[in-house]
Amino acid sequence: MNGVRDAVLSDQLVRQFRKEGWIKVDRLLEEDALIRVQKALDVVLANEERFEGEQAYRAEPRFRSQFANLRHRPQETRELNIGWNPKLGEVARILLGVEHVQLFAEGGVIKPARQEGARATRWHQDLPRQPFDRRDALTIWIAAEDIGLERGPLAFLPGSHRLGPLGRLDMTLDGQDDIYAKFTDADLELVGRPVTHPLRAGDATIHCALLFHSAGSNESDRPRRAWAVTYMSSETLYNGAPSGSIEGVNLKPNQPFDHNAFPLVA
């Protein structure tokens, strides 16, 4: 199974990623890999997780999404994962400009239909919620089906990754806050206006861990289905912070992610 189209990264896309913190890649997945992702999402929907503690809000329809490390999935889902694909890992390695990358997490990102009351996803950075000691991480967000603007594809603030980590935001609040109000005048010189694009099945957006991004509400009558894969530099150290993606793994602070749950992919 090949799955990932050849030569998806042009020099222009690499330059855009380094400058703006995100890119859109058309037809990243070939048909066989897209079918695998669609089947995995079917399993995810049939085996929805129970969220407890500080994650309990995610069980509410308006907040619900699915994203978890592959080892927490049923066996039939893990067998359908694509994050181990060396060609996908190579895309991440080139964009990050590092020697090797490890797979950190992989899973479905599903936004319920409008009749279930799903709300917009607030502007946020991924890194403040990730247990990494450095910024060298990214997420590849793949449309499992056509996702028009009315279905809530990701939106990005180009250049906002250059601001550094601005802290964890409360993802349980309704409505979008004024993200620009959080920036200083000097910050605003680095940050562009929000951008978002409709996606065809198999298209992907890729964003770095420090980039501010959000997603609109799903105004359609069908769940919005996507698949997300997060990679990190193999030199990344565990910073000691709790994370659902490391549950059951005995990691030590300030040590590498040296466990088969985080395979070296490229």
C-alpha cells in the first residue's frame, strides 16, 4: 500500500510553510489510503470514546470530536491507520527541517452535524496542550470527504507561529473571541488575516504546532469527517505535562519519547 502521492511538496510550498506556518496540499492521499481513512472513521464513530475529568466536555455534541493516539483504538482501527507511512512522515520531516520524525498521535476529527449543535472551534495553538519541550511538531489534517466552507474546515492565522506560545486557552467556551485582541502592536506586524479553504476528499492542510488555527461550525446535516496525524522531531523530549496521548506509557520528564507507541517514521 503506497497511499501518499509522490512529489507533493514543491519548493514554494516548503517556503510558504516556513513563512506562514501552514500549507494546503491538493490530493495528498491516493485512493487506497483515502478508503482506509474512511473505513477507520466508520470504526471511530461506531466506538465513540467516553471522556471523563477535564475532558468530559468533549462528550457533549456541541464539542464532540475524536482524536487519540492510535494505540487507544480498537485493533481494527489501528490496522487502518496511515501515520506510519514513510512517505507521509517524509512530508513532515521536510517541512520541519529535522533529521527524523516520530509519530505522536493519529485519529479522526469529527464535527457533528448542525442538528446536534456542534459549535465552532476557538482559535488556539496546539503546542501549549502538547507534552513537548520544543516547537518542532506539526499536524497533517486530511479531508476524508469533500469539506466545503459551510462544514467547518480549518482556518489559519498566517505568521502567528512566530509569536511563540501564548498559553492554553479554554476550549469549552462558546463563540469565537477576538483573537487580535490578544496581540500587541508588534505582534500584529507579523500576523496576516485569517485564511480558510474548502477541501476535496484526500486534500490536506498542514500546520505547525505554534500556529493559531480554528474551525467554523458544521452547518451541514452530515458529520464533518477528517483524519489528523501529528508528528514531532525525534529529538523532542517529554516535558512532564499530562496528555491523553501518553496515557499508559511510562515516560520520564526531559527524556526522549523512546517507546514503540511513538515510532520513528522518517
